[in-house]
Amino acid sequence: MDTAVTTPEWLTALMPVIVILGLWSAVWKAIALYKAGGKKDLAWFIVLFIVNTLGILEIFYIFVFSKKKPAASK
């Protein structure tokens, strides 16, 4: 009795894309978490840690919200 499980061709072909997207997301998440932790932005750190959106939220934080704000002039 042959009970070998075979992987569908389409899944085998799609595997490199899945790995690349996973790495893409992990890199952006790591950078954003590092910046949020360094700035002691606990709320952003928690949101970035929990929400996984293929790096979109992380990229948004890095390029929009992590920029230093100029000191208020008197």
C-alpha cells in the first residue's frame, strides 16, 4: 500500500515566492521594531509586533513616523 504524500506542482513553484515574501516582511519588521524600541515608542512597538502586513506598516513607520521632529521654537 503506497501512502506517499505528494506536493502539488503549483505549490512547489510558489514556494520561492512565499519564502521571499516572508524574508521581505521579516527584514522590514526588524528594522521598524529596532527603531521603535530605540525611540521607546511602546505603542508602535506593540502594534508592529502584532500586526503583520507584508511590511507595509513597518515601511510606513520607518519613513513617516520615525523621523525626528524639529524642536519647537519659542
